[in-house]
Amino acid sequence: MDRRKFLVTMGTALGAQMIVPLQRVIQAHADIDPVNFTGGSDLFFETERATVAALSEIIIPTTDTPGAIAAGVPEYIEFMLSEWYNKDERTHFLVGLKQVVAFAEVAEGVAFADLEDAKQTGIVQRLHDGDMPVMKDGGKAFFEHIKQLTLAGYYTSEIGMTVERIYLPVPGRFDGAYPYEQAGTLFTS
């Protein structure tokens, strides 16, 4: 499956909930290749870039498989904002990001990316729950927005498609009685 097919599949699954720029990419049948994105954009300040990296890694952390940072998700998000968002959409995202940055600096005294993991997760949980006092809707819309960008960036990356999803270029045989306990593992027998 390539990026375009994945985005179409994701768009179908999310329906009307998908953010407009991702819908625009699907409708344009575009090939997005942020791997070649050099990160030379002046869109983010370093604090914002580090915050996006930390947020994306919380959404898809490194476990037994690589996380969002290893998959290039922060660069993907910056690429999408630079290339596929109109000015109002980009501004809307950046305002939310600046509010998260400011909240961490005021509430904790340090940048979001410099917080302990538990404190970062606590702020993300507040965003998820719509309990961020500095944001109009409590942060729910911003969290949903960055979550969709993170998922799209991760699962359309080489890591997301070949490591996380156990890519088999030539599918194995169909076994309708395959033991459930072994689902998700490669055929070893």
C-alpha cells in the first residue's frame, strides 16, 4: 500500500471528521514525500518544533517498534502545514501550538519538550479531555488535529508501513483457522 492509498483508506474511515488539508491531499491524488523535505522551513520556532516532536512521540511512542520521531512525523507535520494548509488553517494550528507551548512554560516553568514524561502526558491528557484552560474549546480540536497529522504521517511513512504494519510484499497463504494468539506475528512454522 502506498501513501495515497493509505490516505484514501484513512479518509474513508474518518469520514467528515478528517481535517480539511488531508482531504485536500486525497482529492488532489498527490504524492506526499516528506522524506525529501529538508526541514528548512521557517514555519516553526525551535521550541514549537520540539513541542510538535514531543506531542507526536506521545501519540505514537517508541516501544518495540519505532515511534513518531523515528518515522519523521515532526517533519511531515511541518511539511503539511507549509505545503498543504492555507493561511487560515495554518494560523489556526499555530495558535493552538503556541497556546500549548505557553501553558507549559507558565504552568511548569519550562518548555513542553523539556518536561518529564509524566508531566507531558498530563498536559496531553488535558488536551484530549478538553480541559486546557488557555484554549477556547479546552484543547480538544487542537489535540484531534495533531493526532490526525501524526497518524497520517506515521502510517504513510516507511517505518509505519513496513515495521509497524509488518509489510508483506507477497501475501502469505490464507489460513482461516490461524490461532488468534499468533495474530500479528509473522508465520514462523
